[in-house]
Amino acid sequence: MNVQAIFGLQFFLSIVLWGAIAKWLLNPWLDEKPPNEALSWLALPHASRHIGMVFLVPGVVAQPLPEAFANPAAYGDLAAGVLALLAFIALRTN
């Protein structure tokens, strides 16, 4: 099996797994919560988006990433993470 097929299969199976988790575990649990609490739990995992800053660290990937990709991706992820954290705080404090 070639590398692209392996990556595609892993991606597809991850989507299926997380879709099943969302449908049968997360959705029923969130239905029991008030809207602000449910939304805060949905925003919280996105607060870890600061990890995208790793695109700017030399040696993390085999080849250096083009700056045209690395800078917008890294800083966009950072902005998304900060906004998610602010949304989480705002939702929890009403």
C-alpha cells in the first residue's frame, strides 16, 4: 500500500471513529446540558490550536515548510486557539 493510500485510510477511519463518538456519546451528553455549558465544552478542545505554532520551528518536519504556508497556518492556528479560549471563558462566566 502506498503512503497516500495509508494516509487516506487513516484519515477516513479517524473521521468515522470521531463521528461515531460524537453521535452516540457526545451528542446525548451535550443534550442534557444548558446551551452555554454545552457550547463551552465544544469550544474547549479548540483552545489547544496554539500547537500549530510548531510549523515555525525548524527541524520539526523533514523539509522546511514554505513561509507562504507556515506563517499563515501557524498564526491562524494561534488566533483560533486564543479566540476559542476567550469564547470558553465568556461562555462559562455568562
